[in-house]
Amino acid sequence: MKIKPLFDRVVVEPMDAEEKTASGIVLLAKDQEKPQMAKVIAVGPGGNVDGKDVAMQVKVGDKVLCSKYAGSEFKIDGKDVTIMKQSDILAIVD
């Protein structure tokens, strides 16, 4: 299925969460934090949102850091994705 977000929305796919702590303790799935790093898989066109011109700063394929509880989570073609506003993206990771 192809997804095309509207306005200043971005679709991201969460990257895998850490399975071990820094000291080597293996975490169960229920104990892992929600991943904050994600890969952008679709970007809206931007444009005029709430009376302000919004230029999209991210593009498909970017790795980004997102606010922890931002956006709405969905399952598309068996994959977990999150649709959020561009303003919920904190940084692009090189």
C-alpha cells in the first residue's frame, strides 16, 4: 500500500529499540522504551498550514529523532508506522 501524508505530516517507521543496557543486561520487549529514532518513509507537501507557510525540512530516507510520544501509530502492510507533524521531529541524524 502506498501512503501519502497531507500538509506538514510525515510518516516514519521506528528503528529497533535497544535490547541491552549499557552494562549488558538484556531487556524484555515490555521493558524496552519506545524508540525515538525512526526512518522517514513518506513526506507531505507542506504548504500553508494554519495561516503559515511550512517548508518541509525532511525527505524520504532520512533518519530522525522524534519526540517520545508524538504522532499516531498505525499498522500498514504489517509494519508499525507513526504519522506525525514535522514539528514533532527534533533532529535529522547523519
